[in-house]
Amino acid sequence: MHENVRAFLEYLESERNYSPNTLRSYEADLLQLVSYLQSNNIRSLNLVQKNTLRAYLSSLLAAGLSRRSVGRKIACLRSFFRFTKRRRITTSNPTLTLISPKIEKRLPSFLDERTMSRLFDKLDAKTPEGRRDSAILELFYSTGIRLGELIGLNLDDVDLEQGIVKVTGKGRKQRIVPLGRKAIAALKQYHADRSRLARRSAEGSSQPALFLTAKGERFYPEAITRIVKGHIGKVSELEKTSPHVIRHTFATHLLDRGADLRAVKELLGHESLSTTQVYTHVSTERMKKVYRQSHPKA
């Protein structure tokens, strides 16, 4: 079974261009399933039936796993067993009639415009760290890119003259996103500091990453997350303060100011319009709140 899992992951990587993060997540999910099957003396994928998977998923829920996490695991299993059926590793697909648990829709957390202004006002552009953080936060807010997309940016992906950035998203799909004037200004300020950091790198000035650590190396996700959380925590009491909050903020502010939903979808790099529509609920809730506060007969 481990060989089948490895073949599936290699297929996702080479033919479907799945990101390393998604591959690690799928590998963990499938190895957890294999461990469950082996503990129940099921040694072949052909012996896996719908009831087997239902019992497995029930055990996860009983252990305290959220419905959202179980739903994600089901998506992985569906993809895996489609693959094994197509490759004739299994004679049937036990996930065909498997039902995902109902998941309560959660509105994404975001910061209002006044809070974002305070966040940027508190940045100290007089220090290299402040200029770096300003460039990172302005880029997040200006483009709505994901954490992994920002970390993966190289110097030549950004064209400050034209005011655009080439972003490589999920499935290694690329898109062009415009840069706001404040993001352009922040990146120009950061560039001189970056040149000094690049010289510290073991690779010298050949280091292609846009954002570099104090050692002149490409940033890793946890470091960027700490930077973003630290600055959001100074201006907001939100429980969630990850870089994704700024992505949600970007989309919400665009829609609040009348942006077309399809344009926001393209900017965010969403595959489906339904994924982007969650932000319309955010804007609707805000409109209702304003209406209730302002209308004399609300």
C-alpha cells in the first residue's frame, strides 16, 4: 500500500503540479489511512469498502478531529481511489457514494481599512527591518497573494516600472497581479537593503529570492508568519493573525469599494468563482451592520 501511495504522490507532483505543501498534506492523510487499515488487518486496497472508510472517518471524529479536517481527508481519499481505479490497482472506488460531513461556513477574518492604516503607520521605515516588514506587508495587502506565493517570489518576478508582479500559485499556475503605488514605494526602499543581504548569502549576489533573511537566504513560512502576526497584534485583537488575514482583507476591501467579483477571483488566483463568493457574504454582513446602525427603522 505504501508503494501505491508513493505512486499517487509522484503522479500529483509530475502530472498535476501540486505544491509541496499539498503533497505533504496528502502524504500524511494517506499514511494515516494505511496505518488504520493495517491495524485492522486489511493488507490490500482491494479489500477497502465504503463501510471501511466510514468506520475510519468516524474514528477520526470520535478522536476530536474537526468536520472541516475530515472533509479535507475525504477529498484526498476520493482523489487517491480515483487514481487507483484508473491505474487498475483496485477494481472499484469505495469513495463514490461517500458523504462528506456538513461543515458550518465560517466567514473569513479581516481587518477594516482604519486598522490597516494604523498597521502601516506603526511601521518604522528608518530601520532595515522596518523597511523589509513594510515591503512584505504592503505587498501582501496590495496583491492579496498567499504566504507561499510571497516566499516563492524572485527578484525578476517584480517589475516596479510597470507596477506588476508575476505570481506562481497553486498547481504552479502563474498570474500577473498589479502593484499599488505604496507597495512599489516600499519595495524600492527595501531594494538597497536587499542588495546588502544578498552579499551575505553563501550564493553571493546570485540569490534570486525577493525577500531575504539577515543571513541573505530565502525566507521560510514561519518567519514571515511571525512578522505578520507581530504587526497585526499591535493594532488588532483578532484571534487569527496569519498572513491569510491580509489576503481576506485585500479581497473584502476591493468588494466593499465596488470591485467586480470575477476580477477579484483572477487577482486571488481562485479556480472557481464559488471560492471567491465567500467574500460577498462578508461585505453583505458589513452592509447589514451599517444599515442596522444607521437606518431609523432598521
